[in-house]
Amino acid sequence: MMGNFLFLATAEATAETGGVSLNTDLIEANLFNLVLVLIFVFVFGRKLLTEILTERRLAIETAIQDTEARQKQAMSALEVAKKNLAQAQTEAENIRTLAITSAENAKAEIEAKTAADIERMQELAAADTSNEQDKAIAELRVRVTKLAMERAEAQLKNLLTESAQAELVDRSIALVGGK
């Protein structure tokens, strides 16, 4: 910067008076300084700027590659998850179908067993009723027979006289074999 100042001072001095003077036109001096700074940046900063931009480009490329790799991993994981979901859904459907079949089989078994139990109970009830009926009929027969015997004895006692009784005994003996 000091060199610029001296250059400007020298250039002004030689152009106007032949001596050294200071350039007081700020716009012209700044423009010249700006051109010098740009040349300095272009010559010396080019290498530095290129290195910085190269590092930045490499960092961006690395970030993009990492992102693409993570995207591929995510897509792979998504495909695996989709396959697992499809398998799980298929397995769930199989389990549901098996459960429905098992439930229907169990229902049919229970219905058949219940029907058999009802039939067995009806048979037992009928057998019990039949046994009770047989017992009642046997008891009635005994009573009827007993009553009939009692009435017959009473009628025989009234109807049979001693002479009829002797004649009945003789006939019974003759039938048995006493002719």
C-alpha cells in the first residue's frame, strides 16, 4: 500500500509540476487502488481461492456421496421392510385362516359332542322313564293280581258250597290222572 501511495505521488509530481505532490482526487486514487487490489487478489489470491473452492467442492461432493450412500441404504432398508411387511401380512393371513378353520372345526366338534350328549341324555331319560313305567306297570300288575285274587276268593267263598267244592275237587283229581 505504501508503494501505491509513493507511485501515485510520483506519477502526479512528474505529470504536473515536475515535483512530488500528493494526489487529492480520491475517486481516481481509489479506482487505481481497487485495480491494484484486484490484480493482487487475482495473482496471489487465485491460488488460495482455488484451494478454498477445491476444498469446498470436495466437501460438497463428499456430502453428496454420503447422502447418496445413506439414501441407497435407506432404500435397501425400505425394500427389506416392505418384504418383511409382506411376509408378516401373509403370515397373519395364514394365521387368521388357520384360526377360522380351527374355530369352525372346534365349533363343529362341540356341536357334535353336544348333540351326542343331548341324545344320550334323552336316551337315559327315556330309559329312566321306561324303567319307572315298567316298575309302575309291575307294581300295578301285582296290585291288580292281588285284588283279583281277593275278589275271586270272595266270590268263590260265596258261590261255592260244600257240595260244589267236593265236586270241583273230584273233577280236578280226575283230570290229574286219578280216573
